[in-house]
Amino acid sequence: MVTIRLTNSMTHRKEEFVPFDAENVRMYVCGPTVYDRAHLGNARPVVVFDVLYRLLRQVYGAEHVTYVRNFTDVDDKINAKAAETGRDIRAITDETIGWYHADMDALGALRPDHEPRATEYIGAMIAMIDGLIAKGHAYAANGHVLFRVRSYAGYGALSGRSVDDMIAGARVEVAPFKEDPMDFVLWKPSEPGVPGWESPWGFGRPGWHIECSAMSRELLGETFDIHGGGLDLQFPHHENEIAQSCCAHGCEADAAGKPQGFARTWLHNEMLLVEGKKMSKSLGNFFTVRDLLDDDTSGAEIRYVFMMTHYRSPMDWTSEKAVTAGSKLRDYLMIGSRFADLEVARKTRVATQVIDALSDDLNTHLALVEVDRLLGKAEWNEFVSTLDFLGLIPFERFEAMQSVLKAADAKIYDWTQRLISLRAEAKTTKDFSAVDLLKSQLADAGVKVQMSQTEIELIPGPNFDPAKLEALK
Ligand code: AMP
Ligand code: ZN
């Protein structure tokens, strides 16, 4: 079996990945808060963890991997949006989830096996909070329930900071009812007009962190293999998840202060920049995935650009990279469609070099270099099967392009004959203008013209436009 190695943010080491149960490899990734379109940065963890999901499915078998990514559908930003627009919360979150699905599907990301909505797990959250209070890890005060950070010795293990350092550096919310400034909210009261649920501590709603602890336990169990998200979530979100889950499950920190149990491997993707700068509305370089898709950048191009950079490095989105990605992908699509036998390709295994690259801490950059090298091997079925596996060009795209090429066959034949006779005529009249005109019209339709002394061949290239060929007169 292939050995996967991943850099664990908990240990800062590249470790051999050994699942608890190879029959059920389990991964949890923190998903979006659903009040608006996903911006380009939000798409980075989606692509990173989709690549990992595909790799795990390849290595352990698709039916032996469970991937959970939540939707945070209870949050103050959602409440603010509802107040601002006068719309119903459920209408806003449903609509946003629909957009998210459409946009992430366009990036070739497989849907996770479970996409729990926080609001469907309130009961599980209340039960977990109740258990934490019973064990002395949390306390109710002033309609709130707070987690007692100093009751958990492993706090700070993931982000590598001590509680005292955190207090000095963090903008912690000071409240008179908190025992300690670091204590964080598990439950808070809801005012009228804001979503809330009945609980032992009054009508209220959960804090953000508890949802992931409750949902991962419900869907993956107390201990699972991989927990992922963007680097911005490492502290405080993931630190708090660990504290809650480990205290609820009774898994204490070891002598070195590392938590035992809960998630074994922690993975964090670095952040996305745009043309070298942090993406922000004030800099005018903020855009959503949908903005790009509507502006003629394909989802596959976005995915390719993301894959050019290793997930643990900051990645810079530039329009120049998108152009490079577009031309590579058009080339690959045309070459695969012309030369592969798609029925055979569907059964052909993915190139070993690509699997090896991804198995080495998801080296997507090397995987793309290896795809390019496959061109030299001329193993077209392996080439197509690998592009499908990487989520860059699915088999269906190749099939569709093959049909287009097949449908254009008769036209290509006709124009080849026409060019042959025009050239023969031109050789006697010495007037090549008609030949040149037709050649440039064909080039405009993306058809390459290869002429030798004896033969003429027309080849649809990466920019082939069947509609233009059809319209040619
Ligand atoms: P949010 O909806 O803000 O909780 O974010 C959803 C996911 O997107 C989280 O995993 C974040 O870490 C990730 N994320 C947000 N902004 C960026 C960014 N600029 N680059 C990479 N990942 C990001
Ligand atoms: Zn989370």
C-alpha cells in the first residue's frame, strides 16, 4: 500500500499517516459560515482537502473514507444580514448553501459524505455542554456558559502558546461574569428576534466552537484521523475544539502536554493573497469564486492555479497564473480527447508518479509537473485517468469533447478538400490570396493547418471553436 505522509500541525513533523481503522478513514474540515458568497480564499481549503479526500479514496477505497464538512448556519453575521435585509434566516442560509454547492462543484470538488448544519445538532451541543459543566470544565454565569480554560492542561498545545501569552496578545472579550479572561463562550442568551433554543441555561444559542466538537463526535466518533481548516482557525477555534472535546471525552493531555484522542492529524492550509496582497474590500482586490466564474475563468483553471502552490505556503492568486492554467488545460483536453480510448481510460490506473507526489504531504505542484511529463510518455489513457482523478478534467469533459470532434469530422474533411483544390489552383494562377484567407479563417476557428508538399492536414487545436467552423462559408 502507498504510504501517505502529512505534516501534522500538532507535532510540526511530517508523519506517516496511519489511520485508526483503514476500513473507515475519517476526516473533519471546518466549513463556511453561510451568509454570503464564498470568496476566493474560502475556496482554498475546499480544494486542498478535496485533493486529500481523493487521495485517501484512491489509497483506501472510496467506500472506506468518511469526509465531514459542516455549515455554520447560526452566527451573528447571519443575524446581522437578516436584520439588514429583513429576510428570513433560513431563506438566507438555504440560498447561501445552494451558491456554495454550485461554486465548489465548479471547482471540481467532490461533495463530502456529510455536510451537517449546526442548527440540526443543537441537542448534541447542549448535551456536551452539560457534560462539561458536570465535570467542572465549564460554568454557567449570567445566562452564559463558559469553558474554564485553566481546567485543561493541554490548552495551547496546537498553537504553541501558553495561556498567559495568549492573554497578553489576544483581544479577549472581558466580561464581569468570566472567571478568567481566556474563558470562552459555549452558550449565550438570545434576545427576542434572534434564533434561540430552550436549554438548561435559558433561551439561547451556542458559541461557535462547540458546534464542531459536537458534530464531529456525532458523525465520526470521539477519535478520528484528520482535522483540517485554514491557518486562521488554528487559534482560537481549533484550540477550543480540542479543549472541549478532550475534556468531554476524558482524554487528558500526555506528559508533553499534547492532547490524546480527538483528532490525530491536524492540517492547516496557508492563506490566499491576491497579486501579492491580502485580499480585502478596501484594497479593491476582493472577489468571490462566482465573480471569477462569471468573468470567464473556469473552475478547473482556479483549481489548477491553487494546485500550483503547496498548501502550507501562502498562495498568490494572479491573473497571469490563470492564463497559464487555461492554456495547459485546453491543451490537455484536446490531446486527451484526440488520442485516448475513454472506455479503456476509465479502467486505467492513475499515474504512480502523481500518487507518489500527493502522498508526500500533498505535493500538488509536483503532481502537476508529473502530469506535464506524462505528455512525453504518450500513455494517453493513463494521462486522461490521472486528470480525472485530480479533478481537473473529468472523463465526462473528455467524452463531450470527443463527440464535438467527431461531429466536426465531416466539416474538417470538407475544408481539407477545399484547401487542397484552392492550393492546386493557386499554384497555376500564382495568386494565393484565397488559400491564405481560408487558412486564417480556419485559424480563427482554432483549427491548425499543417501543409506539406503533398498533404494538407487540419487539426482542431486547444482553442477549437466548433460553432465558428460550422459558420464558415
Ligand atoms: P469562514 O467562513 O470565514 O469560517 O471560512 C471558511 C474557511 O475558509 C476556513 O477554513 C478558513 O480558514 C478559510 N479561509 C478564509 N479566508 C481564507 C484565505 N484568505 N485564504 C485561505 N483560506 C481562507
Ligand atoms: Zn470547526
